[in-house]
Amino acid sequence: MEERLQKILSKAGISSRRAAESLITEGRVTVNEEIVTLLGSKADIEKDKIAVDGKPVIFPKRKIYLLLNKPAGYMTTLSDPDGRPIVTDLLKNIPERVFPVGRLDFNTEGLLLLTNDGEWGNRLAHPSNEIEKEYYVKVRGLVTKENITTLTNGVKLDDGWTAPAKVVVNAVLAKSTWISITIHEGRYRQVRRMCEAVGLPVVKLSRIKYGNITIEGMKPGEYRFLTVAEAASLIDSGRNVYKNKR
Ligand code: URA
């Protein structure tokens, strides 16, 4: 995104906007190695090489943390060779290159975090962190007490036993049941596979909570910025081997 040079210089903490104007008119500012003296000239901090007195201007990268209510029918990737919609298609006016933290299946809805802060993303996604995620699941058929006990204690999947989960029946309908499942692992299609392993095909799946953050009140496709405090509290909501390192 192009911005006026004096704005860029003040954002980078080089000087006030007024003082930046003097730097420009005095011929001390270069863009891609060319001196720029015209006030109002624009540059793009992502693409252009800006320097003052020959020293490159390092722009502190804004770290952003986004909470998206992912609709079904979107891939949690940054590109899809088959041309299906991807989650970043839903983001408007976010010039930063953000990536998803973990993934939700194409047909899973709900809470997805995106960021450009690689360290934060890695901490959250690290299995040792054991951050709880809560899913609302609509399964076909009736859920028995045995189903609940098995899902709660652990299910044998082809990649091993699942860790204990919290399972609650929310609503019993004529041909299906809504349950909520809280897990701290994040294996591939874990909730679907857990339910299928006890004979309960998943009809609908939505992640509604991640650590202490919920998507309550957000429509599908809606997103918002997390505050820095919320982003930090998410790290703290895990068991977290990193806690003492901060
Ligand atoms: N478990 C699943 O089966 N799918 C998801 O998208 C997330 C958790």
C-alpha cells in the first residue's frame, strides 16, 4: 500500500511528519536509491527500499492477531491448487500476510485464528501447550451413555488413543443429537474421527471456543482483531511450557 513518504518516515520513528518534510526537501531521502525531494511523493513500505542519509528505514512490522468465524466451504490454506475458496479471501483491508493457526476442515465452521506473528502461532499450535478447544457437533442418531464414556475416556484411532475429552449432550432431536466436545489435541480431523469411531457420523461441526476466546456474537465470515492482551491471554490459557520464558 502506497503512503506519503513523510507519513512513512514518522511511522518508522525517524522524525515527526514536519521534520520528515525537511528531510525530503533537503534531498536526504531516497526511494529505491533515487533521491526524492518532491513533498507528497508516495512509496510502499513492503516493496520499496527507503533510506535516509543512506541508512535503510526499518519499519517495525505490525503484529496482528485475527479471530475469524470461518464459514463452511473454505479451505484453511493460503492457496488451493483446485481453486476452492480460501480463508484469507474473507479478509478485507488487511495488507499484512497472515497465516492460519492450525486448521479447520473445508466443511468445519467456527473459530479460526490468523496472524503474522510466527512465534505466537507456533506457541499456540504446539501440542505441549494443550490449549482447550470446544466444538459443537451435530451427530446422526442418538448418543448413548457408553458413547459419552468412550469419547470422554479416549478413543482408539489409527494414529493412537485420544487424550481424555469433556463431552456434554446439549440437545436431543428426533434423528440427531447436538453434543459439545472439548479437546486439547489437534490431530487431523480429530473430532470427526472420534465420533465416527463410536458410530456417530458428524453432520455439522463448529469450533466455538479456543482457550478463553469465543466466537459468540460473530456471524459466519465475520472477523475481528484480537487485542494484544487477548493474544497474550491465549498463550496463558494453555499448560504452556513457554510461560516461564517470557
Ligand atoms: N476436528 C475435526 O474433525 N475437524 C476440524 O476441522 C477440527 C477438529
